[in-house]
Amino acid sequence: LDPVWAGGVVGDVSGGVVDGLVAALLQQREDARARKDFASADAIRERLRASGVDVEDTPRGPRWTVRG
């Protein structure tokens, strides 16, 4: 997972919490994609997007950005 922060929370305690929550959701999304459960994977991506987290799929895995 490759977080990119658009806001100023890097190094802040809340950044660690967000990292953990996003990592857990992205792992669930990757598991769903591996099972070819694309509806669930898309729902997780949409949930993240609605929370201000953009996900970009790259050859090295998902990269996420917090909109600030």
C-alpha cells in the first residue's frame, strides 16, 4: 500500500489510524478481487471514495490518496 497525503496529517497519530483502517479495507478489496467478487471490490472502493480516499490500481498494488 502506498499512501499519498494531500493534507497535513503525516506523522500525526490520526495518520496511523487512517493508515490502518485504509489498509484493512484495501486488503478486503484485494481478497474480493482475488475471488473475482468484483461487486464487493467495487463497493469497498466506493466506500473509500465516499470517505475521501481515492484508490488507484497500479501494477505494484493499490495506491491511495486522502483528498484534503
